[in-house]
Amino acid sequence: MNQEDHISHREGMPSLIGRVAIIGFVGGVFWSTIGFFMYYFNFVEISAKSILLRSWLRRPWTDGWLGEVISILMTGILSIAVAYISYFLLRKWYSMWGGVILGAVCWLLVFIVLHPLYPNVPTIYEMQQESIVSTFCLFVIYGVFVGYSIAYDYYDLQIKEMQLNEKKKNAKDS
Amino acid sequence: MQKSKSKPISPKIEEVTRYMKERVGVGKSYDFGYREVVILKRKVQLYYVNGLVESSIVVRMMQELVNLADHEFEYKKAPEIIENRLIHEQVEKVKTYDEAVDQVLSGLIAIFVDGYDQAFIIDVRHYPGRSPEEPDTERVIRGARDGFTENIVENTGLTRRRIRDERLRHEMFKVGERSKTDVCIGYLQDVADNDFVSYAKERIQSIEVAGVPMADKTVEEFILGHKWSPLPMVRYTERPDVAASHLMDGHVILYIDTSPSVIILPTTFFNCLEHAEEYRQSPLIGTYIRWTRLLAVMLSIFLLPFWLLFTLEPAMLPDELAFIGPNKEGNIPIVLQILMAGIGVEFMRMAAVHTPTPLATALGLIAAVLIGDIAIQVGMLSSEVILYVAIATIGSYVTPSYELSVANKMLMFFLLIVTAIFKADGFVVGTLILLLYLISIKAFRTPYLWPFIPFDARAMARFLMRYPVPYVNSRPNYVHPKNIYTQPLKTNSRNK
């Protein structure tokens, strides 16, 4: 029975699906916080709130710290969806390049495809060059965070299963 | 192949003498000695390397052998009688010259008896060395004060004293055609990943080199990829308690003879930022120490390039922080000033290592007065540069792993230069390149930036918070432990 306990790996840990959600949420929150600091230090002229809140809300609080916090949390929730997409498409590609592509695609989506949704944000042609470079870099590292983490988690699970089979086989043999 | 080449020991003692003279240079090489005595009417020769044997034991054994003639008269059974009278717990018999010579060169003694085709090997090793002391680089305020020494036997002993588990394995290998250095791989048999252990062994056995006088570093370079990476691919430690706690977590430890530091495999970037001190304080204090250390390390990499960026583009500073930036620009571009001051600090660091203690005070004086004060007065450096370089330098000294602190300095210089050339774009893209580089590295098949990227929530929480040990009941994931729990699962077993 004791042996059983040891074999059932990762007991008490959320399932893979849960971990994917955690990765997505933490990735969204962490990197949009970094994005806020980039906005504060004028690397970029917009922050998450410009897209997520200010595009449809004109209340004064959206411009303060509360707006920042809420939009950072919203990014985290949206990012869970990105994580699931990454899980379905990229989990078997155990390499960071999958993540780089994921990030680049997200950037294209946000700044070019979905741009008409938020008219208050300058278009890619109006944006300063630093903003373009900085947001692109931020999205790439975010993509790597989400995509590579999920791919590694999947790879790790594969190894665990292999160990488990080996153990079962040894138990049978002896 | 070596077996077939080695010559069997001849029963004629003259032949042995000749072989030893030709091959090993007995008589020429002053440290290879021999002694011949006649026991029971037979010539008996004893070979040793002076400086590696414990003389008092050898003398005691010779005494016993010489006295033996007073009681024994069965001349035909001489070899058996002699073997019986070798008063030592470790006596072995070998059949070839090569084996005998190898053993003698590692500090054992070989006894050849005329008319007998085997040699007795007795372990009377006594290596010159120091006793365990507290390692200089990993001091703690509380905690064990013993450290590894240059002697591999003592080192494995220090670990064994902390883990008296029958499942702890210490396997020996020999590396180096000439040096024949002992390399020992330590792991917990039922915890460490089989695949990983066999991979490590394979890498060690595939080393083909004349010798490894620089011990652990050379071995590391042979067994690991990313040979040009400035970052440490393994963690070194001189503390037996750190080594033992990593063994418990399912890591593999490599001991290399003649080196007082052992190699911990696999290692990650964050692993290099941990320090034994954190585990000696209460969990909350440990967490506080860790955060402070993390901040210092981050400053040592990012502070100078970040500040340089604001001196180049003051418009980027938010209004509240507009006071930052050099009040007096000075006569030299800021980036050159930072580089000069940074390299000056490197000079001092290197000088401090080599300076004899009596001169150290003078060195400190010169460094403080010259760089600190006069450089500003003559207009070479501005005072902000000194301040920020000093903070970054202290930050790099806070890094627990010396290798990592030097590597971080190189990363900082890289960022500094791209920032100077491309300004904001350079800083952002440079940081991205650094991060992607760190992510792409795999030290012994382990992602280097784990648990940050790839993200592992539980492990990251355990890095950011120093959890109380009773609450940490599982081993880190990245070593793929076969047995993940360090404590019985209380809630589950009760339910069942």
C-alpha cells in the first residue's frame, strides 16, 4: 500500500488541465505586470488597460491604479484561453520555438487583426518604433512562457509514465 | 585489451626487480622506494611510494615479518605463512605487474615473495592533506562547520555520516590515462532517475584524456554540453550538508579526488541562487533573505544598463523620477565611464585574490581613494557612476555561486553595450535575447531556467517562499525522482 502511494505520482497536484490554466493565468498576470512597468518607464505608450478597459469604458477610475490591476487580472483570464489553445496545438513540440511562434501570432492578433475593436489605441503605423519593438518582445517572451511551459509539462508527464511502466514491469518480474 | 597486455608476475624475484627498475624507475625516481629482507630463507621485496604511506604501520608490519623467523620453520610454506602474518585488515592478492604497480602508485604497498607468482597488496594509504574546515565561499552563521577536503575517501565519508541509508550508492570510476583520478558518483538508488544516473555514468566513462589535474572543472567540461556558455552548468558545493540534502532530493553528486568541491547534477539557474543560510533561519527570515538576494542579483545584471538607458533618453523617465540621471555629465560618455569603472572593479577583485594579507590594507586604501574620490575630482568619472557601479558590484558579491556572479557580470556587459548602441530597443531586445538564451540552455537535459520558464507553480512558490520543512513533502520535479515523497502522505493513508 505504501508502494502504491509512491507510485501515484503528483497526488495532491492539480491535473494537467488545471496546471495548464495556472500556467496561462500566471503568465498573463506576470507579463502584463512587466508590461505595466514598461508603460511606466515609457518603453511603450499603451498598457493592458488601454486595450481591455479604456476602449469601451470612459470612467475616471479606469485611468488610475485600479484600472491597471483589473486589466492585469483580465489579461490573466484571457491568457488561460491562450494556454488551452497552446495545449491543443503545441504541447508535443518540446522546444521554445513553438512558444516564440505562439507569442508572435498573439501579437499579430492583438495589434493588427483585432485592432478595429479598440480605436483609442494607435495603429501599428502610428505607433512609435520603440513601442512596436517592446510589445513584440513582450509577447514573444509571454508566448515562450506559456507554450514552452506546457510542452515541458507534457514531456515531463511522458517521462513519469515511462518510469511508472518500468516500475510495474519490475514488480511483475519479481 | 589492457588485460591481455599486462604481464603476469614472475615467481623469480630477480625478474621482479628488473621489471620494476625498467618500468617504474626504482632507484631513479626518488619517491618510489623498495626494501628487501630475507624471511624463511626467501627474499621478500616490499615496494612503496614514500609520502603516500603511513610509515608507522609499515614498520610495525615489517617487525612482525622479521620476527616470524623465530617461530616458524616450514620453509616450503613461506608465502602462506607470510600472508598469515600480514597484520592488516585490507590485504589483497594480485597476479599481474600492472595491477601491483597501479596500487603502489596510489599509496598501497606491494610485497613480492621469491618463488611465488602473486603479490600481496596492503592498504596503508595516508595522503597528505588537511582536515575538514569551513569552506571560505559558503560560510554560514549557524550550521555545520565542516567542509569537503581534497581527499575523496574523507569526502564520501562526510556525506555518509549524514545519510546512513543502505540505498545510498557511491560508485567509483577512474578517469585519466595517466592521472588515474578517482571519480565517485553518489546517488540514492531508489530515488534518482535510472536514466539520468546511467547517462551520467556513460558520460564519465567516455572521458578519454591524459589527466585531470584541475579535477572537477575539467570533468565538468567533459561531461556537459554548452561548453562556451559563461553560466555555470553545474552547482559546486564544499558543504557536505548541502550535498546530502541534494542527494535526498534525487540529485546526483560527483566527487572528484583532489578537489574540495563536489558537483551537483542537474542544476538550474535558481538552484545556484540558493544558500544554506536560508535553511538555517526561520522560514520567514529565510524567505526574506532569499528575496533580498534575488533583488541584489537582479540589480547586478540590470541596474547599470537600465540607468544608462535613462541617461541616454531622459525623456523616458516618469516625472516623479526625473531627478535621476547624472547632474554633471563629465568629460567622457557615460557608457565608457561605466565600462571603465566596471573593469576597475574587476582589477580590484582579481588583485584582492592574489594580494598577500599584509598588503591587503594598502590595496584597499589605494582602491578606495583612487577610484572613489580622485577619479571624480579629475573629472574622469561622475559620482553617480561610482554609486551605481558600487551597487551592482555588491549585488554580484551577494550571489552565492561565485561562477554565477562572474557570468552575470558578462551578461551585464552585453546588455550595457547593446543599450549604448540601440538605446531602448537595444535594452528590450537584449533582455529578450538573454532570456531566450537562458531558456534554450539545457544543463544535463534539464531546462536551465526551470521553474520560471518552463513554469512549475509549486516549485516556483517553493523558491519564492522558504517553506517550513515539514510542509515540503515532495522532491523537485526536474530531477524526475522515482520516489517523489520525502514524508509519508498523512491525509491519504489515514483515509485508506
